[in-house]
Amino acid sequence: MSESVRSVLFVLAIMVASLAAAMLIPAWMDLSAGEMDSAGAFLWSAACCGFLSLAVALGVRAEEQNLSTRAAFLVTAGSWLVLAIVAALPMHFGGHGLSFTDAVFEAISGLTTTGATVVTELDNRPPGFLMWRAILQWIGGIGIIVTAMAIWPLLGVGGMQLFKLESSDNSSEKVLPRAAEIATAISLIYLALTAICAMAYAFTGMNGFDAIAHAMTTIATGGYSTRDGSLGDFVAGGSDIVAIIFMLLAALPFATYLVMVRGRPSVLWRDPQVQGFFALVVAAVAAMTLFVVLTDLYAPAAGVRAAAFSTVSVITGTGYATADFGAWGAPATAAFFVLMFAGGCAGSTTCSIKIFRYQIALLAIRQHIVSLAHPRAITRLSYGGRPVSPETVYSVLGFLFAFIAVFTLSAALLGAIGLDTTTALSGAATTLANVGPGLGGIIGPAGSFQSLPEAAKWVMMANMLIGRLEVLTVLILFTPRFWQS
């Protein structure tokens, strides 16, 4: 067995063992609530997966665990798929009425922080089951931050090389120790934000269980709720305002938080992607507020609140809902469809295309126009005061093309399966962009994905993984050259 294969198996085994250990939390909660079937499923899944993963880890361990570039791609893509299957086991065998397809869908949606759900009657579900969904999103949120900060910049995925940390090694041979250092640093920030968010939710009147679960899915910008009415059940206490604040905080680059706590707070507002993100949020909220007020959908004060919450939820890909914005009319529906493709900042828990890629693409287009008008002019592309190499521009443009191609193909497949146009287009968009709810009466904010055909669910599951892993990380695995020595 080659060294790279051993390294990949070792990392995956450790991840599975960690996830198995996390299953003990919902198991204890369900035991305390007398939900024996659900608790038993968590305990057996934890025991079996924990034993097998530790056995594999011990069998392939080596003195040094180094990852080649190819192995790093395999670990990144393989970890989300393997963990999703493992996470689905207690949901499938716990007496929750979920088929294997539905259980895997729910697990993938959780780990990718998409928030699209096939589960109904949340108000009557065991507490451990509901907490497990929140845990999956929380793990997925911190996992994607570490990946975005430690691995993708080294691999040059979709222009992420722009955000290579100053102390990052140019070789992927040091991915593991570097990721461990970053994970340790950001875990404290991630945990602190979660704790503060939970306390803020508790202050609005949520009980401890609801406050913790919603804090975990808010900071992860995942959107899973413990109630059928989502955050709409807690609006009276002001939970939607708390959610807006922390969704925005979670959409900012965590690398910048690291710099801020080291004594440079001004770096946040100087970040061009942060500036672009807030400019988009303010413009979108203002436009949506004007629309819902002028069309008499809401009074002015309520309109600002409803428009701000729904807009921020969609832009950040969180997917919470306090109202069925799909019923606001065609202009609002079209606007929310476009906003699904926005996303937050690189290195945050948000998803979709992300602001910096639009900024780089616009800069590249402007530079090209200038070169057409002045062929002899020498222009240099810079972003945030740093030069942008042609390779980075190609990487960003390649990502945008691949994203559009996957969206088009998946929408066509969903249409061929039998979904109506609105469901097919919004389903492809919301799963690839990891937003959560789609548009229309079936998968809109007031619906669920439960009634969709199994084939459609598998297409959407593939979309969720591809979108969460920045598209190219998955697509490269299907190229023959990747597997050549």
C-alpha cells in the first residue's frame, strides 16, 4: 500500500472515529428522554463505526502522515462523502421513518450546511435526533473553514490561492500539521461565537435546547431548526434579529478574525470582499424592503424586519425562514433566485460562488476592456493591494464556468426526472449553492424535499457535495489525468 493511500485512509479513519464519538451526545439525550430506539441506533452506530475506524487507523498509521496534492484532493472530497454515510446510519436505523436515501440526503444536507430537509413534524421528533442534525451542521461549518484556510489555498482551487496565509507552506506535504494549527486557532473563535449566539437566543426567550441547537446552525449558516415553523416560531422574542447579526458574522472571513484578535481590528473593514459583501447586503435589503412595503405586503417596520431576515438568510445560504417569501410575487422570487448565487466571504461558513470571485471577474473584464482600447498600455491586476496573477484569474473564471455548467446540467436532469420548471431550476440552484429552501410550492420555504423522487434527491445530493467542495475539487476526480502517476 502506497504512502499516499495510507495517509488518506488514516485521515478518513480519524474523522469517522471523531464523528462516532459525537454520536454519544444525541444517544445520551435520547436515553434521558426515554427514546430507546433512537438512542440504541446512535449507540450501535457509534460502537461499530468507532471500532472499525480505529482498527483502520491503527493498521495504516505511520510515523509521518504526509499528503501529496492528489491525496489532499481525495481527503477533501472523500471525507464529506464518507462522513455523510456514517452520519446517516443512526437516522436510518433509529425508527425515524427515513429511508436510506432520505437519511443520506439529510446527513449530506447537514454536513454541507445546505439545510434542505426531508424531515417533517420536527416538533414531535426525539431531542437527540434534532441535536444530531444541529451537530452535523456545526461540524460541517468548522470543517469548511479549516479546509478553505489550510487546504484550498495550497491547491489553488477556484482562486483560493489569494487567501494563502503568510505562514503557509507552498507545498501540500504539510497540509496535516498546518490544518491542525489552524483548526486549533479558529475552533476557539467558532466556539465563542456559538456560545454568544446561544446566550443571545436564550435572552429572546428560547429554552436552552432550542437556543443551543439554533446557535450551532446559525454560526454554521446551515439553517436546520428544531421546529416546523423554523425561526418563525420565535420571532415574537426577537430571535430573527439575533439570527441576522450572527448570520452576517458567520459570513465574514475567519482568517480576518484571527488577525483582529492579534491586535489589528481595522483589517476587517479594509478587506475588499467584506466591503463588497456588506454593499450587496445593504442594497438587497433596501430593495426588498421597498418592494414589500410598496406592494402592501408589510407595514414599514415589519417590512424592514422581514426583508432583512429573508435576504440575509438567502445571501449567506443559511436558509432560515420566518415567512414564505416565495409567496411575495414574481419580482421577489426572481430576486431571491439571483441572490442564491451570491454567498459570503472566502474562509467563512457560507457557500455559493462568494463575493471575491465576482470582484476578481469584474476586475479581469475591466482590464480586458482597457487593453482593447489601449493595446500598448501595461495594466496590472490587484486585489486588496496585492497583485493577482493570471493563474488566479484563470482559476476564478474556470470555477465560474464549471459552476454554471454543473447548475445547467443538474437543472436539466431534474427536469428530465419530472420536476416542474420552478422546482427543477430552484432545486438545482439551492442545492449547488448550499442555500437550503428552494422556490415554489414543493421545496419553497413552506415545503420540504421529502416528496421528491429518489432520483431527484440523488442529483441534489451530488449538487450539495459539489457545491460545498468548491466544484473543481470534485470534478477533478473525474479527469483521467488526475489518476495518472
